[in-house]
Amino acid sequence: MDLQTLTYVVVGTSFVIYIAIAFWSKAKSTGEFYVAGKHVHPVANGMATAADWMSAASFISMAGLIAFLGYDGSVYLMGWTGGYVLLALLLAPYLRKFGKFTVPEFIGDRYYSQTARVVAVICLIVISFTYVAGQMRGVGIVFSRFLNVEIEYGLVIGMAIVFVYAVLGGMKGITYTQVAQYCVLIFAYTVPAVFISIQVTGQPVPQVGFGSEVLDGGVYLLHKLDQIVTDLGFPAYTEGTKSTIDVFFITFALMVGTAGLPHVLVRFFTVPRVRDARISAGWALLFIAILYTIAPSVGALARLNLTETIQLGPVGMTESNLMYEDRPEWFKTWERTGLLTFDDKNSDGRIQYYDDTNIAFVAEAEKIGWKGNELTVDRDIIVLANPEIAKLPDWVVALVAAGGIAAALSTAAGLLLVISASVSHDLAKSVFARNISDKTELTLGRVSAGIAILLAGYLGYNPPGFVAQVVALAFGLAAASLFPVILLGIFSVRVNDRGAIAGMLSGLLFTVGYIVYFKGVFIEPFAENVAENWLFGISPEGIGTVGMILNFSVALVVSYMTPRPPDHVRDLVENIRVPR
């Protein structure tokens, strides 16, 4: 069976499983549609949370970031895992004890304000659509390469699958589908990592291979990688180039953003008891750690394989550079997607690959007739292309395709459901049409999910960056808008409605403005000097931390300048914090 047919079989089988689960777990009430009836076992919820969490950014793009950024990519590992500690300790059990359906509902009741609820819905929608753009781009990338269809058609297929199990099953259907998707994606991520680790280091455990010697040189993997990339003018793989302040702010924004993401928070409304919320957070962290401890090895091995397979040599070794006409088959297939390109700038037919921003290296390259870097590799293809580069069996390549789709669809479904719930429950049922029946609310929720899927497809076709970059921005928005008011709502009886509203708006508007300015308006005409104009040297990926500080400050100052919350709100806060 050829690779194309095998991929169709593997991916098609996974789709059948997801749709079958959706029909089996069809939501029959608003409780099942929004929070799966609050009957999900902590282990299953931990697995579903892990799948919800390990999006296209984790599966497809994070190892690509690590492969190209090296040490600088560690901020994503630290930030995205550290957030679950905050969730387990500070948020999950208290939100479950509150016992409602959505995050905006908690904010609306805690701050005794429909305006606060509406502002929370706005924040949620901005965060979720920013996040879902990255997921749908991941779906398009996988379909365009492995199923040999155009990206727009791949998006349509992905949207149709999500529509079936999200709209039909709601949170109940999504939860059990995500359990299956976790099994698919973790198997698809681990198997090729094991094979490639054995090929390069002889170690079957990728985490061990990451710190081991390579088989053909007697040097450690990271030492060899350092030498290869520095020979091409790039910074050493094990050395960071980001400033300390930017690393801190990005890591903290990712960590706090994790604890403020609405599609993650809502998962802790689905378990039977308060203690189960904390237990399921622990299980989720364990399931996530399996992938996140493998990712550094995948990134390093991918960078090594990419460089050695196309025989990219340093300056002065032009004979080691690959002729374009002799490029391997995987190179040709990824070229057809447009995510890997070659531009023969000096017309010698060879692929010159080096850091053409390194002034000293460029000067040496020009002496032998090189006129700039000729190879462009999209970071999002590294994990997907790695099995082909390493010449693994076709069934492994097909498995990776199914895993990439599972990762993107699982998170997209969770995001679309919280968007749907915010429209049907927090706006329609709670603000604009309070007398509608549960049946009407359920129908409205499904319609809202369908519309959200269409918008998500459009964003996936026109995303503002590569997958992990888009997702990192969503975390900054969550850190700057929702996390502070949720935390203050649990642990402070003094913060009132006016403070919460002012805090959310100030944090959100500041962060959105900064991101739009440097990612949209400013970066094009002044791309070379953009970093010099960052506030305190903080990149758009880390500015959510500043937005969070602004949110906290504004909320507290405004609250202490205005009347105290009413007695029933203080009783609510104290009741949430006291364990049963």
C-alpha cells in the first residue's frame, strides 16, 4: 500500500472513531452540552484536558520552534507546563466549587454585574479566536501535505469533522472524543521520536537520547548540533539570544495565560466533585509531560537530520552542498506545499543554507560567490517532515499525519465550544433573553458553534503568523484579561464590579494594541529595527505579563476608590474558598 493510500486509511479511521463517539455521547441537555453533565472521571478529564491543551502548537509547532530557536525555545516548555501548577493550586478547585457552566458566568456572579459578564465574553472571544486561528492553520498544513489537497479544502474537511462532534455532542461529545485524540496524538508523537533516537544515538528513550552521544562520531548530540549550526553562521544551539527580561516576561505570560485560558478552565467544571478538579489537573500535567519531555529531543534530532540530510556545508566547503536537482523526495513533496522553498540566488544549482543576518559570516560567504541564504523552511513542518527525512516506514508517516490532525481538532473543538457557550448561555440566556427554554438555548448553542467554526476556518486560511506564534499571543491576551479578575474574584473580597471591568478592559486593550502595533502596523515598514522599539525590550509574545500587571493594578486601585461589594458577594467568596 502506497503512502497516500495508507494515510487516507489511518486518518479516515481516526475520523470514523471521532464521529462514532460523537453519536454515542450526543448531548441531550444544556448541562451535557456545556459541562458534560459534571460526570467525567478525573483520569478521563485529565486525558481530555491534555488533548485540549496539546494543540497544533504543541504537536506541530513547538518542536519546530525548539529546532530553530534552540535554548530560546525552552520558554515555551517552561511556561506552558508551569501554568498547570497555578491551575491546580489557585483556580481549578475553586471554580469547580462555584459549580456553574462558564468562566464569564463566574465573573458575572462574583462581580454582581451583567456588564462584567459581557466584558468577560468579549475577552473570551478575542482569546479563543486568536487561539483557534493557529489550530485551523495546523489542520490546513497537515491536509495539504499528507492528503494532497489544497489548504482551503483541508480546512473545509477539518471544519466538517469538528462541526459533527462539537455541535452534536457538545462538551460531552468533545470530552470523550478528546480522550481518543490524546491516545492518537501521543502515540503519533512518541513512535517516530523513538525510531529517530535509536537511529542517531542508539537510545530507545528520546529523553535519554537527547543527552547521549551520536553513534557516528563519539560526541554528544548537542555538541554536534552546536558545531553544525555555528559552522553555518547561526547562534549556538545551546546558547540563548533573547534578553533575560524578555525570557522572563514570555515565560510568565505563557504560564499565567495557561491558567486563564477559558477552554482549559471549563474542563474543571465537568468533574463530579471539588477534589476531582485538582486531581484531574494533576493527571493532565502527567499526560502533558509525556509529550513535553520528548519535544526537546524531537527538535534537536529534527534540526540535525534536516541539516545533514541535505548536506548543507559551511563556507569553504561548497562541494558538500547538495545540488538542487539531486534533492531528496521529501524535499520535493514539501516544496509542493509552499512551506519549503529554494531560491538559487547565485545560479550555481547548489543549495546554500546559512545565516545571512550574521554580518561576519556573510562577508566570508560572499568571497566564494554566495549571495544569501537560498533555503526557507517553515517551522511548522519540522515534526511532520521529520519521519520522512529520517526515512521511517510509511505507516509512521501516516500516523504522524493522524496525530497532527487530532491535536489541532481537539483544541479547536474545545475553543469553539466555549465561544458557543459564551454566546448562547452568557449573552442570550443570561442577558438578552432570560426566559428562553433549555431546548432553545441548546439549539442556539449549536447554531453559535456552527458560525464560530466558519469564522475559525477563515482565520485558519489567513492566520497572523505560524502556529505557535499565534498561540503564544493568545496566552498573552488570557494573562492580561481573564486571569487577574478570576484570581482576585477567588482570593479578594474587596475587589468590586467597577474594578474588575476596568481591569479587564485596560489589560485587554493595552495588550491587543501592543500586539497589533508590532505584529501588524509597525513590523512591515520597520522590520529590521522592530525589536529596538519594544517596551523595555519585551516582545509581543511576552507583553501579556505587562498587561496582567496593568489589569491587577487598575482593578485594585479602582476597587479601593469605590464602594465595597455587597454582603452576599463577600459570603460567596468566603464560601468558595472554604473546603467542604
